Amino acid sequence: MPPCLRGIHRILLPALSCLMLAACSLPPLTDRSESRALPEDQARQTRLGQALAPLQEQHPGRSGIHPLPDAHDAFAARALLARAAERTLDVQYYIWRGDTTGHLLLGELHQAAERGVRVRLLLDDGGTAGLDNELAALNQHPKVEVRLFNPFVQRTPKFLGYLTDFSRTQRRMHNKSFTADSQASIVGGRNIGDEYFAATDGVLFADLDVMAAGPVVQSIAQAFDLYWNSASAYPVDRLLPVLPDYAVAKAYQSLRFEIQRPRARDYVQAVTQSRFSTELLAGELPLHWAHATLVSDDPAKVLGQADEQGLLLTQLAPVIGQPLRELDLVSPYFVPTQAGVDALAALSRQGVKVRVLTNSLQATDVALVHAGYARYRKPLLEQGIALYELRRQPGATPDAPRASTSVKAMGSSGSGSSPGSSGTSLHAKTFAIDRQRVFVGSFNFDPRSALLNTEMGLVIESPALAAQMSEMLDHSLAHAAYALDLDTQGRLRWTSLAGQPPLPQTTDTEPGTHVLQRLMLHILGWLPIEGLL
């Protein structure tokens, strides 16, 4: 066989065999071990538990919330929570990249395990590309167990799983949580990877997390257990081969050496300089004490077996209540469907001021989703909905200043884009109601989040946080977004108010795009796939 064909042969042979036989099936879950989160009485005996106990006694029934809009702070908070843990780390993510920040945080989990902390790592298998070796090695540590949610049997190339078992593999676990000793947890929109922590030369994601302490963390821990012990969570050693000892040692050594690489310098420094864990353990970390409620899909949703009460949307309605004055909605992937347009229009007719911020075509990382959204822009505007699209924010220069507080509050990278980055795309998922309640989580306002993927988030009854979000949105829209409206002939217009004195600039074509992009948007909009977006 010619050398140029050998690589193709090695890839295609197992793939074609899988397709022809249609026999790639998941392994059985018989004799899979079950485990639970750290019991509350034991959790209270940890350093985190003892540090938080006096504060919780001062705020009975309330949870402490600490926003994490800054990308470096969000990374440091995760690393330092791992270091503060004494008994358990329960970690659940949709995407975990095998890049600088991904390896650094895997290293933190390994170091925690070396101290005797039990680590449970649950990852959606759609977001673990290139990590099979590291995950297999970690799983062979006596204090670490790794499970893959809704996994792909065919490991290379993994995309073949979408061809052989599309109805199952299209459904993903989109949840994100990082919980230490069942006492403190980080929940929000960020996955684990360089683009979420401002560490890449490509597109950066503007995002938002919160760290929670208090009663809501018990709910988060219980939800993790539900996923961990669900019918879709497969121990990684049933999917990947056991590694020889030398390969495990090499993988651990690679994780330890990650901190010495130049690209890791800013993140090592962020952890070193952060006072997050010091203040948290001293009871001095600024916290908003408020009633907080976890809303989370039943993991059976990915199997199409969750009942209505097990769906996030069903749980969300009675918790958030009916908006009376204002609804500010931030969603990077916004596909409202006709039902969503009707619901928002009904609010508008009742006198509720509705504002929506999503990505512009130039800022989105998923043009197909934008095409699904684009068809609803005119109907939304005609119903009095205020619609805004985030501009692609330019990459920063090495000496660029940190982003302003207003932009940070909307979930920007906070530290500015990394030098040479191609700009920022919105990824935060949040909304505020009447400047009284705020939602922060993984849920996008689209059919995929509603019907296919599992999601989670916190509803926080805090006028201070909700008002802060709405006020920062006021400022950020003027500096980082296009305002959409319709001209006298019913055509879309985009107006940018930022940096254009003395007059705003208005255009009637998708800003910052070329004709081929706009043509492709129209073509994609014809596809009958709204339910998959």
C-alpha cells in the first residue's frame, strides 16, 4: 500500500467496519459502583464548612453568591477551590479542552487526589476530544473516578457516532459545575478551555459564572449524584483501555510540567496572586446572601425519558415568576421559535420592557444557529422587543487595559482579549426580571437547550445582583452592541452608538460581514432543522 494511503487506511478501516456492521454498542453498566456526595454533617467539618458556618448562621436559609465575570478570576477560583478541598471534588462539564487551561485544571484535580481528596469527574463525551489518554490515566489513580456521559463507542474518529447513532448522540449534557467538599460550587456558562479563560489567539468567549455557598450547594451536590449514577454515565475504563504504569506516570508528569510552559504563566500568576481561597476560608470573600434555587434537567432527558416535572423549563416558571416591568435576556444562541416570539410579545403588550442581547453574525461562532435566529428578528421588533447584537470585539494589544467593570459585568473576558486574539464572542447565559431576580447557568434560549440537551442554573432572588446586571447591560449595550430596528419600509437596520461621535452609524446589511457570509446565512435559514438548533 502506498505510504500516502496508510494513514487513511488506518482511520477508514475501523470506521467502515463500524458502519457496515452497525454493531458498535455501549458496554453494559452491570456492577458499576455507586457513590454519593459528601454528607452534610461531614462537609461541615471541613475547612470550607467551618469557615462558612458562622456566615450561614447570620443568613439562615440564604446562600452566598460571588459573581465571577473576569476570565482570570474564574480560572483561579476553580484552581483554588480544588486546593481548598479536603474530602471531595465533584466536577461536571460539557467541554473540557486538552489545552493549556484544560491541562492546568486536570493537574489541580490530580494534585488534590494526591492529597487524598476523592475526585469524581463527569464529562460529556462530545467535548473530550484528544483527552482519552489523560482521562484514562487519571481514572487509574486510586482517588479519582472518571465517567463519560452519553459516550461515543467509536473513539477515532468520534464524529462517526453521529452517523451510526444520531438520535442518541445528538443529545448532550450541557451542565457545568465545580463543587468542593459539598460546601462551595461554581456554576455558570463557562466550559473548561483556553477560549473561556482568555488564553487563546482565536475567538474568546465572554462568559459569566457564580460561586455559591450555603443551602443551594446541597442541591447542586444532589443533582451531581443524579447524573453520576444515571444510566448515561459510563466509567471511562469500560470505554478506554487500561494504560501501563509507565504511560500513567508519563501522563501525570506532563500535567505537572504544564505550569512551566510559557502559555501557562498568566494563569499560574493569576492563581498565585488571587486571594479567593484565602478570603473564602477566612470568611472575608464578598458574598451576596440571597435565596437561591437550583433548576436542573433530569439526566433521563437525553434518553427521552424525563417526565415534565424533571425538565428545567417546568421548574423555572414558578421560580422566576411573571415579569411585571422588565425582562433583560442575554443568550449567545437565541432561537426563540414562534412560541418564544408569542410569549415575549405577550409580555410587551402587558407593558413589560423586554430587552434581548445575542451575538451578531460577525461575533457568533455558530452561523447555523444565527440563521435560525435571523428569521425571528423582524417579528420580535414588530412586537416591541428591544433587540441588540454584540459586535465582534477586537483583540487586545499586549498593553491593552483591562475591560471596564461594565463590560465585565456582562461576562466579558474581564482581563481583555489575549494578545493577538481575533476578538470576543458572547457566551454568557443570564436574564434578570424586574431588577429583583437573576438567572445564571448553562441554558440557552433555543430548542436544543429546551428539548435535547440537559441544562442547569441558579435563580437568585437578589435585587442587588439583578439591578447590577440590568445597569451594566444599559452601559454595555451602548459600548459593545448594535441596536436593531426597522426602517419605514420594514427593513432591518443595525445602529452602533459606540465610538462614532457625533452621530451613530447605521447600516441595512449585517455589520462586519461580506456578501458570501450573508448569502450562506440565507441558505442555512432554509434548512428545516430548527428543532436541532
